[in-house]
Amino acid sequence: MKQRLIVATINIIKRILISFGIILLIMVVLSFTSLPFWMYYNLGVSSKTINNSPDFIIVLGGGGIPSESGLMRTHKASIISKRYPEAIVIIALPGDTTNASSSIQLMKNELIERGTDSLRILLEPNGVNTRMQAMEIAKLIKLDSDILIITSPDHMFRSVLVFEKLGMNNTYGDAAFENAIESNLLFYDDKLGGNTLIPEVGNNTQLRYQFWNHFKYQIIVYREYMAIAYYKLKGWI
């Protein structure tokens, strides 16, 4: 009996390892294509386009300040707040609003430093996930207000659906996409010296950058797909 249990356990582990191996192989193959980028891009493009000035600009806080997501969203929000100077900006990020060094206060300060009037900024410090943040914001505004959400591209699709589910049907999105560097990054290995036995990669930006970026996009996208599925099952979207 014990031996059968050991054999069954080994077989299960083998199947799991084989499954992970197949998934990894698929991810590697897809990383040499443009599909991961478009998967990521499509999550970040709102299905609706705002045609008038929003009443509220909602900045979903991400990883706080400083962090890649927090700084990108703040940078995007500062640009959008200048475009719509009459809109109220709401920062949604859990934190202590009485603590000047808390992430939510640092995010507010970042917006102020980038030119947003402090009188236009409201804080929503209670929500610890997108659903709770939307519920808290629904208490602060009229549900028929025009809302423009600023968040990371992979988070945009789910965020808009969450707000709409709570009755805020005039919700739009503007994702904080990164801008690619404009410089030519090609180089010739033989001009830089070093070990000549190693293959040259200076002229292969696909291998140096695109493969790894697309591999990273897949991890981000698949994680978000799981979150979307969870929110759907919970009835939050």
C-alpha cells in the first residue's frame, strides 16, 4: 500500500513537471512573436473613448511611491490632470493619510510637484483591492459622473468593469503605458573588446530585449487573466 502511494505520488509529480515544462516551452516560443505585446496592449485599451471632460480622474495607486507602477501612474495622471483642469483627482491607495511619509501622501506630493493643484486632490485610503477601492469611491461621488481611470495597462480592463459593476457606467480608462527609448541600441561586439569566443548579440535586439520583454508580458498577462477570472466568479465584474 505504501509503495503504491509512493508510485502514485511520483506519477503526479511527473505530470506536474511535464505540464510546467510544456507551459514554459509555449511561453518561450511565444516570446519570439509579437502576440504577448498585443495581449498586454489589449488589456490596457479601454473599449470606450471619453468625448468630454471627466468629472473625476481616479488614480489607482499600484505599488505606492516610489515604485514603477506608482511613478508611471502618477506621471500619467499629471498629464491628464493638465488636460482636464476642472476634474477632481482621487488617489486610491491604502495608507495613513495623517502620516506625511505614507505612500498615499507621497503620491499626492508627487502629483503636486508635477503641477496638480492640491485643492483638486482627494484621497481614498481604505480600499485594499480594486473592488473595495471602487466601493469607497462610489461613496464619494455621484454614480452618473464621468470617470477617467488611470492605472497600469494590464489592470485597466478589470478596473473599468469593476466600476461599471457598481453602477458607475460612465467610466473610461487611460492606461499608463511606457514609452520606448528612441535611440538605436545596436552595437558591434568586436569594437568593445572582451572574449571573442562568445557569439555576437549587438545586432540582435530581438534576443537582447524583445524576447525578455515578451516573456515578462506573458507573466503579467496570465496573472491578470487569473484575477479577471476570480473577479468574474465572485460577481465583481
